[in-house]
Amino acid sequence: MLNVMRDNLRHLKWVLAVVAASLLLYLGAFFDPRSYSSATGDWAAKVDGKAISTQEFMAVARRQDEYYRRLLSGQYEQMKKGLQLGSQAIQGLIDKRIVLADASKLGLSATKDEISRAILEDPSFKDASGNFVGKDRYTEFIGANFDGGVEAFERSVAEQILFRKWADVVSSGAQVSDSELERIWTSRNVRAAADYVYVPVSAVTFETHVSPTDATAWYESHRDDYRRPEARKIRFVVLDRQAQVAKASVTDADVKADYDGHAADYTRPEQRHARHILLKVPPGGQGADKESVRALASSLLTRVKNGEDFAGLARSMSQDPISAAQGGDLGWFGRSAMVKPFDDAVFATDPGQFAPVVETDFGFHVIQVLESRSAGTTPFDEVKDSIRKRLELQRAQELVTAEAAKLRDALKSAADLDAAAANAGLKVEERIVSPDDPPADLGPSPEFQSSVARMQAGEISAPLGVARGFAVVVCSEVLPPTVRPQSEVMDRVTNDVLNERGRAAALTAARRILAASSLEAGSKALKLEVKKSGDLSSGGLLPGVGSAPELDAAMFGPGSHVGSRGAVTTPGGAVAYELTRHDAFDPAKFQADKATLRNELLEQQRSQTMQGFLELLRQEHTIEINQPLVDSVNG
């Protein structure tokens, strides 16, 4: 399939400027070094057996952390766990490895001239006159700001050029129709509003008994609603990783040997233990506003120097909610972990002393350095438990991988599954799976879904990764697209009948409201109220109702005008409405905006195409992730 797609995407016409950022964020960071010990391993992931190092992974994760910390400001700590920074970082690194490999297969390369041109055109390397700053200043700048020096920097430039070329290839077939342009333009530029009364199903009465005859009649008249795509009837066994943990014997000697064998991984830089009080400047605050915050910070510094309780002031005054709850305590951190002005102040201050008031992008800080710790090695006792857990999980993974391979090797035909499972003490499960019916109990597994979707009757899968470990699958039968039997969808049929009855009763009530002298008069009998929609765009959500496609068509369709009235159904009931605003479609303005909008939508289409192609590529590679390490960063 990939080769067919590549053959259709050979013409390079456009550069997707954001591809590098969408695949991998090289940003910036703060992590407590104690929380992210490399005791979880010296590799973060492997693509076709080739490792992505823990160091590279942590560098990207740290930079992402810094980016989100600046972007989200005070909300960051509450949202951090949900961001799953570890998963973001490792997926970006894996995607980078995959894309570069595919670019090479496609014969793409970054020439020396292209690399030079990219550097010469980079504003970072131009002087005030717009000329290149010269080799010496360029080399000095890279040495001070980029790990690995000029060679590593220029290699990263080459990779970005390859990203763009690869994106050109895979996304050049994207296109946007005129009808799609008009639909999107209308949703952005045409507004309508209405007074309305929402009649929910809960406000009306209707027959709630669904007889077998009613259900069958509904099913027969709505058979297409219950279609199932091509599916596979499968039989499978799951080899559970957790079940192997008890067998994964890890001795104290194993833990100590792992620690000693990775001594370099446990070195720590010079560190400081500090606490602070943060005072934020109001958004857009300048001049007097800013100076008043600075003055308050200075007064707090005087108070703590005079002996007032720092922790108490931090709890009551600091606008960093996470550290405030700890009396301002930030724990231990190394150089470059914090933003530069804060970092410089802390490492220039002796333990037990207060730094001068420091201004950063976050606001003004009152800082006390509590302790210092010289560069050294993290003691074994601090990391031995995490090492043991990692070794147990690694060995359990090795055991379950071996067991899955052993069971698969025992299957000479599909008929052997029951005997092999019985010998291994495993249960054979049966299921019908399709794109609409994934096996939810196995957890999300693209490998399982895509592999099973390609299986033929009698075929036996390789061990397939699932959330619990591995599954070995036998395909019993390929089921063509069909209407599901009524017995299989009886609950859905019953719900659909009841929903339709409820909407019909609500629509009748809405029409009665509409027949009254006014919406206010008609709504009183049902003890409902008239609401105002506010200005809506096509496809927008009606307050208190949500999506209402029939009302949307009535408000924005041809012939609609201020004063139009009607009653329509919604997913949860019905609405009686009267239009109070209706903008006419402006053909001239649409034509004026058309080219810009087309470029915007094409960029979105190309990005989506690129991501879809990348998903296919992932299935071509063997990917292994050091999940304990990633989880430690996710939090």
C-alpha cells in the first residue's frame, strides 16, 4: 500500500513549513533530577533494534516541559500530568527516526548547498544590516547554544530539510473542493440568531414499552443503520506480562550490579535547594503596575531578612500554587534547570542567604538558598527500588516474549491452538472484531487491529502486542460486510425506538408551543423558558442543546430570514424557534477570501495526509518503548 501511495505522490510542489515542529518539539525544561533517574534504563526506545538513548529522550522532554511551562504559566502544574510529556517526547523521537529512514528509501537527501543556504537565510545568523555574521561568530554562537557544536547543529539542519522534502512527497495530493471552501467560509462569516424553546425528551410522556413486534418493524425499516464492515472471527490467547513478574527473580546482587554497571548514569551536577515567593505582573502590566509588584517583592525580601517566617509568607503570598503549598520549597535542582535569571541568582547565592529580587518572564521572585550539594553520584540506596522494579519489568517482558514465541512455534495449524493453550495453562477466547468493534478489553493496540484486519481464514498471527502482554491469534473466518442480526443489536434497536418516540413527542409539544400567540405563551404550559441563542455560525452548538443539525439547516438554509419560525427535532428532544438575525451570504466577499482560505485548508489537509502516512509507516517497523522510563516523565 505504501508503494502505491508513494507512486502517486512523487511531485514536489509545496513545503509544509511546520512539519519538523509537528514531528518533534525541540523546546526546553525543568525536571527534578531525583524523579527522573536513569535507573529505568539507558535506552528510551528502539526502532528496528536501534536505540534512542535516555539522554536524547530526556533532553527533548525537558525542552517540552519548558515550552509548556511558559505557555500555560500558572495552570501548568495542574495540567502537567495530562500533557503526558514523556509519551509526546518518545513518540516524536520515534517518528523522527521513521521519517528519516523513509526519506532515505525515497532517495531524498539534503545537499551541502541546501544546508548552507538554510543557515545563511536564518535570521539568527544575520547582523543589523541583514548580512551573515561570519564564520567565527556563527561558530561561537552554536558552541554556546547547541550541544554537540557545529557538526551536530548542521546535522539537525539537514534533518529539517529532509523533513520538509518528505512532507512534500507524502502531502502533495491534498486538495480542497469549492463546496468545502464555501461551507467553511460560511461557518466563519455568516451569523444567525434565534429565540427558542428547548423541549427535552424528559419533559414529555410517551409509550416506553417496546414489544418484539415494534422492535422487528423498526429493525427491518432501518437495516442499514446496523451494518457491520468486513470483520474477522478470531480465536486467541493472551500471555499476561504481569503474570510473569513473580517469576522474574531479581536479587540484591543483580540490582547492585546494574547500578555499578551504569555508574555514569547516576552522576548528578552541582545542585541547590531553594525556596521562593513568586509575585506575578498583571497581563500587559508595564510602568507603574510593574514597579508596584517589584516594590512589593522588595518589601517581602526585607521582611524575611528581618526574620519573618518565609514559609508562612510563601503560603499566603506566592502566586506559584504548587510551591506555595510547600512553603515555597522548590526542592533540589541543578544548573540550567530553571529560567536563566532565576538560575543565575540561585547559584550566585551562598546557602542560608537571600538573593536580590529577581525578575523573570513569570514575575518577580523572592529567593532563599537553603542548601548546596556538590556534583557527585546519586547514592545506591536512593535508586535501588526503582532499579529493582525496572529489572523485574524487563525480565517479565523477556519471559512473556519468550513464552509467546514458544506458543506460536507450537502452532503448526490453526487447529493446534486449543492443545497448545491447554499445555500453557491459558484460556482460548473467541471474538468477532472489525474496525467498528475493537476488543476493548485488550486495550488500544494499533498492531493488533491492523494485523488482524489483514488476516485470512486459517492464518495464525505472530505474537501481537496488547496492553497486558502478547496475543496469539487464529483467524477462523473472514466475515463480509453485512447487516448485523437483530439478536446481536437488540439493545440498540430498543434504544433507537425509544429515542424516536421521545423525539416525536417532543416535536409535537414544540409545534403546540409554536401555535400559541408567542413562544413565551406557548412555553408556559410545559414550564419551559424562552432562551436566546446569541450569534451562531453554521455548525455551531445551541446553548443547552448542543448539536442541532435540523435547526442549523433552518437557520442558514435558503429562504431563511428574520422572523422565520418553525419546530425541528434535536438529538435529545425538539426546539421551537423564531429567527432574530440572519446574515445573507456575500458572494463578492467569499471570492475575495477564497484564495487565502484555500491555502489554509490545503495546509490542514496536507498535515492530516502526512500524519496518516506516518501511521502506516509505523506499522512497518518494530518499535519497543522503555515504558517505565516514559511513565516516570509522564508523572
